[in-house]
Amino acid sequence: MAELPVSELAIDPGHSSGRFTISTLISTEDSGKSHFGQTDVGSYDTTHPNHLTHNSTFYMRTFGYNTIDVVPAYEHYANTKVSGEAQKARPTLADLHSFLKESNHLHGPAYEPQRSNCLAEGVSEEDGGEGEEKPPGEPVRFGWIKGVMIRCMLNIWGVILYLRLPWITAQAGIALTWVIILMSVTVTTVTGLSISAISTNGKVKSGGTYFLISRSLGPELGGSIGLIFAFANAVAVAMHTVGFAETVRDLLLEYSSSMVDPTNDIRIIGVITVTVLLGISLAGMEWEAKAQILFFLVIMVSFVNYIVWTLIPASEEKQAKGFFSYRTDIFAQNFVPHWRGPDGSFFSLFSIFFPSATGILAGANISGDLKDPAVAIPKGTLMSIFWTTISYLVISATIGSCMIRDASGNVNDTISVGSSGCEGLACGYGWNFTECAQKQSCHYGLINYYQTMGLVSGFAPLITAGIFGATLSSALACLVSAPKVFQCLCKDQLYPLIGFFGKGYGKNNEPLWGYMLTYIIAIGFILIAELNAIAPIISNFFLCECFLPSFRYYSKWAALFGAVISVVIMFLLTWWAALIAFGIVFLLLAYVLYKKPEVNWGSSVQAGSYNLALNYSVGLNEVDEHIKNYRPQCLVLTGPPNFRPALVDFVGTFTKNLSLMLCGNVLIGPRRMKMTELRLTSSGHTKWLNKRKIKAFYTNVVAEDLRSGVQILMQASGLGRMKPNVLVIGYKKNWQTAHPRAVEDYTGILHDAFDFKYGVCLMRMKEGLNVSRMMQAHSNENVPCSANQGKQEMPELAEQQASTIFQTEQGKKTIDIYWLFDDGGLTLLIPYLLSRKKRWSKCKVRVFVGGQINRMDEERKAIISLLSKFRLGFHEVHVLPDINQKPRPEHVKRFDDLIAPFRLNDGFKDEAVVNEMRHDCPWKISDEEVNKSKAKSLRQVRLNEILLDYSRDAALVVITLPVGRKGRCPSSLYMAWLETLSQDLRPPVILARGNQENVLTFYCQ
């Protein structure tokens, strides 16, 4: 509260309508001369919005001394004024705080540096005494051809190539089959480019696709993709094994043999096959690699066998089964679709074909076994996509050009060319398949017989061997990939209860339990025994996996195209399966987001978050500030945050998810000596805040003294519109025993805050705020005293979490607000934000205002009306008519005793003499200053009595902070006011003062 001494007020009779004149406060009582030897009369006009409103008599009656500070009023928040009346306005911060015509010096007197309030010194960098261990050698086995290209080609050339591609060609025609192939290749190529981009973005270790994606996109997306991809690979084992079992079953049927029935034969053969493949996998990667090379050679021989025999004229037996070598009319007929059966639709066929294109990740999945993954994965993956695409297109075109859709297989169905009653292309070649074609009962032909490639070839067992090689190599690759990916996922501990499967055995760290889990999943799907039913399941999971990684890398337009194509195809194939796949992804993603694993892989999600935050921050500059969007953005002088947890918890409670909180720490001393401490402690303090779930930033500066450091923080902290506007500081409890210059610095910080247009919030607790001594004592009880051990244990000190009153449920207590002077509304806003939090929501808010005993009802109604317009929900208002009563003599004596050690005892000497006497001790209080401020000092004593009467049992007391006029209020006197005002109170006391600008409004625009 800035006082205006009665002796300095002169009413100008010539200005009777709200204008009064104030003699300059730097002049003496007896003379109109200013300190600078000039006559100085400051005229304040109430018609100007920044000048005073009330007359001195009103404040003399209310507060017992004259002041230019004003009580809360409706007019201070209104944009309009009553016609014919001067608009009322609260005084500016300069009116209250600054001294007229006196320059504002931010720096107070220099003094000896104090020890900073950060972590104890001695925390140094690790000296590296332990020798740097050489990382264990990674497996060096495969190059890009053997490790990636051949493996990917084998996985792509799976069961679909031999057993379903001819059938798809018959259904969709050559044209749409090529469309299906190219659509699949488009999706997988974009994914391959993404994987290539990721794999060249840093050192790649084991874990395959999961490792690549999780280290680039973060654990959230990487974890969900990794789990789904491992599961899809396990299901793919079943798909390829069922394809192999179908071929064996068909061979048995050709020789009229059967174990049980066609369906159970597939199940039996499939279980036996996957068990053998499991044994090969458990034998080690060397055996698995040798088997893959053998399978590759068999497939290549089968391809040559097929291509060569398409050029050789067909025998009569092959013609009976629909093969007539290359014919133009056959190509023309098979170029267009001929849908037949329940799977006769474009997207049904696409869902069956697509899994064959997903083998592109087989090489990336064994990234830990590659010689140079960054080279092998891009080169091998893209080359495999190219060559397998060519092979699929060639086989589709060749088989569709030399074989008709329907044939009986009966060599007796020959007729003379041109005979009547025959339908179809075969009639022109001397064959009549009309009967079985019309009844759709033909056993051969492109659309009826899955083994057509074997029929066309010169030596059918080679095609059968190719089918065996393709199906078994793909099943083996998936059987190896799934456990490897799952092992890396388990080691990262993103999900609970799966760590057991990540344990490795042997020199190659093989995940044996991962193999067993994959084996069990594969058997479960093998029991379905229907290839066309298993393939769509894999399609949705693989498309989901293709969508997620491809959205981030390569060209943004290519990535977006791949993502859109993947999503659209998923829903066109099977909408309910797509929803299930996305639901699983989002559940896994939500779990990891909730758990927030303590991993930092430098993911692109972090980079994206930064870019997003930066763009929004810059965008805020384009919007003008508005009172409705005001946020109390707090710079909290915590020192090390763990030293003052109550201050951190108090501010963190009302700023969480609402506004900026910045914990500031000043390291005092030479910069060169403090830089190491600055670097070492920052991350520890940030971790302490995160562990306490305080949403705040931490920043520290090195300065020669505390005040200089705080000035740096107040000027430089923040970014754009996200800059602090409220300084929160703890009460200096030891001000009476501390070095007087330290007290000068403390009050100087408050003056600086007002000069920088900050609001100020000062917090006092009966037990104090700094818990560093208690923490150190607790640490000493548990840790043996040793210089070396002390250095090692200091980082753990930052992790200690002390409990405070702001972490507990407050129940049905009260939050008492003493809104004695209008500061713009900050004194109301902070308790309001606090009361909205769960722990304080049951507290009743009471508002106390000063008033005159003969106007109590009128003033109470005016404040209630004002509060209702602010929509704060504060309904209990108390007017304090006894605020102007004289305090009890014993309390007055206590105040006099409090300031006695700081008095100059100059005997009311001339001002020049007084200034000379306290040249080296500016904190001393002259007798004249004691006399002039007597009324205001007594008011602090009286206010403390009122606080003890009304708020002894409150949960929190918030009171308007008195403002000491800079240059005219010694630091010791000001601290005596704060001490007297807030002493002996059990609840925490918040002394708040806004910057005299509105932070509340009752307007909608």
C-alpha cells in the first residue's frame, strides 16, 4: 500500500470537481522546493483514466492514513462510464511504486557474493577412471544379397505365387491381375523406401522392423507396430505351411491316398511341417541360411522349367487339361475378368494376393545378423521388390496366354474343328469342354486347378519342389522373424508380462521361448486349414503396419499417398477386420502413452512435437492479447526446486494444464566456476519436477549476485507470448539475521518485478519453505560421510520427494481472500484457479474487504455484485469495519522492538545529514521515516490482528501485498511490515499484488 502523507496533500480550491494537487514527495515538509532545487507540483486529474479518483477523506476514514491506493470497484473493470460523471480508474503501478522524478536504478548496492541455493558443490563429471569397455562384437554373417535380397525374394515368392496367382489371373483377368500386383507393389515400395530411409538414419541393431520404427517414430508407434508385426509373422508361418500342406494333400489325392480326410490331412501335415521348421530354426542361423539358399536354387530351377515349357507345343494330355501354349485368342479372353464363386471380386482377390508382397521386411527383420544393415537393407529390399514384381507380372501374363479357364481333363473330349453344339475357345482347337463348363464342374483349367504351373511345366516334380521351396522358405523366414522382433520388443519393456520371452540363449542370443510362442500361434492358425481364410487376416495387419511407418519418411507426398492407399484398402477388403486392427493398434498405443516408458531414442515424434510447439508459439504472436485469455504465467524463484517443494506445489497446482510455470535458479559466483554445476544439475532438477508430476520448466543462470540473476531471468525467460508475468518468491524468513545487503537485494527484486510490469506473489509458511537442511540431515543419517561418496550421492538428493500441504486433501476448510486494494484482480484469480482443483474444491472461499461501519451493507452489496459479474462463484463477502481501529499496545510494542535494531536514531536531523549518516547502510530507518509511516505501520499490526481473529483455521490466506515506494521505504522497514502482517499465522499466507492492469473481465469481447 503506497501511502500519501497528509502533510503533502493540498487541495486546490480552483479545481473543485475531482481534481486535487499533490506536492512532490521528494520535497521536505516545510519547503515547496524539490530535492533538485526546483518547485515541483504534480497535478492528478481524475478525468484521466490513469489518475486518481477518491478523495483523501474517504481513505482517511477507511484505512486511517492517506493513500493513493484504491479499493476494488466496478468502474475499474468497466469500459464505459456513467454519463456526466468522471470515469474512475485505479492508480498505475508507477503511481504506487515509482518515486516522482527519481530515476529507476535496477541494481542495488553490490555486496559479497552469497552461496547459491543450488545443489551442494562437488558434483563433478565422471572422471572416467574405469576403462571404457569395448562393445561386444555384433554377428557378422550376411551381406545384402544373401542376407536381404534372397531372403526377401523367398518370402515374397510364397505359396501365393504357385498356388493362387494362376487362379487370381483366371478370376480377375490379366489386366486386373496386373493392377492387383502393382497396387500391392506400390504399398510395399513406399514402405520399403521408408524402411530404407530409417535404416540409413543411424546404426541398426537387432530387432528388425520394430527396432527401425521404434527408434525413429518413438516407443508409442514402434511398440504397437512391433507387437502387431510379430503376430502377423506368426500367422504368416501358418499361411505358408498350409500352402505346403495343400500341395502335399493334392499329391496324395492324385494317387488316391488320404490319411483322414482332405481338411484334417492339411492340419496333420501342417503341424508336422511347422515342427520340423522349428527344429531347423532352433539349430541356429547357419542352418537356416543354408536351407534358404537351397530353397532359392530350387525355385529358380522351377521357374526355368515353367518358362521353357510354355514355349513347347502342348501334348494331348495337357490339352485335355486346358494348356494349348501361346494363343492370341486365349490371351484376349483371359485379359478381362470372369468372376466366379464367393471370392469372385476384385478386393477379395487383392486380400488373398497382398500377403505375398509383404515379404519385403524379411531382410530387415534379421538386422542384427547383417554385416552392414544400413547398406544391405535398402539395396537388398528394393532389388527384391523389383525382381519379384517382374516375376509376378511375367507369370500372370504367360499363364493367362496359354491356358483356358475350364477343361475336363478327359482325353476323349475331342471333336472335329467346326462341329456344332460346342462352346468356348477349346472348340477351335478340337476339344469340347462345354458340358463341364456350363455346369461349372470342370476339374481342370486355369480357374479350377490350383496346380496349373506344374501342369504347364515339362517336369511337374520341379514345380512341386518349387512350391515346397517357396512355402517352406517363407514359413521358415517368418518363423525366424517373429521371435527376433518380439525379443527386441520384450527387452525394451514397453508392455508388462512379456519380458520372459525376450531372454536369449546361446552364442547368438536366440529367443527360444519366443520361438515356442510363435510355434503355438502358428499351430492355432494351421488348424483353420483354409488358405483363403488365413490370407485376409494377414493382409489387414500388414496393411496397418505399412500405413504407420510410411507416413513419416521419404517424400511427404509419397508417404501420404502410401498411408491413404493402405487405409482405404484395409476398409475395402474387410471393414470389420480393419476396425479390429486399428482398435488393437490404438489400444497398444494408448497403453504406451499412458505408461510413458523411460526411453529416449531421439524419435521423429519428438522432432514433430517440437515443430508443432514452435509453430503454435510463433502463431501466438499474430494474435493480440485479451483479458479473457490472461494466464498467470509464473516465474518461481525456487532455487533448486527440490529445496522448496511447497512453493513448487503451490504454483504447480493452479498452473497445471493452464499456464506457464518456470522454476528459476540463480547460481552465484564466477561463471567459469559455476558452468560445470550449471550443466550437471539442470537435467536432475527437470527429472525431479517430472517425477513430482509438476508441469513446469526449469532454467538457471549464473550471476555475480542474486538480484542480477533474477533481473536476467525476468527479462530473458519465456518465448514470445509465453513469457512470465507473475514473479513468485518465498518469504525471507531470516531477514533479521541475514546480511543487510542481502535484505536490500531481496526487496530490490520486488522493486524490479514491479518495474518490469510483473505481478508479485510472495508466499510464507510458518515452518518455512527451504527444506534443504532437513534433506541433507536425512541424507547424512543414511549415507556414511565420505568426500567421494558425497559426490556420488548428490544426484540422488534431487530425487527425494518431500510431502507438502499442497499435496493433501484440504477438506471443508476456507480460503480467505483479503482483497483490500484493487490490483487488477490477481489477488482473486489465483485462489479461484486453486479452488478449481480437486484437493481444494471442497474449500469455501471467503472474501474480506475494507469498509466504513456506516456503509457496510452498501459496500458489501457492491463487492458481491462485482464478484458475480466476474463469474468466480465467490458468494461470501465480509466487510471489515474495524480495520481502522487502533491495534493493541503490546502488538505495537512488538513492532517497535522489531524495527529498533534497524533505526538510525538520527534525532530528526536534516535530510542531507540523514543521507550522509546512512551512506553505507541504506537499510537504516530514519526517525522521520518512522514518523511518516507510522499510520501505515500500525495498519499492518491491525491487519495481523484481524487475520488472527478471522483466519486462524483457514486452509490458505491470500492478502493484497503492500507496496513500498521505491527510494523512500527502507528495506528493513518494508520487511518489518511483511513480518508483522503475516506473523503467527498457522495456514500458508500468500501476499499477492497484480501489476495494476485488469486480469478479470465481465465482458464477452
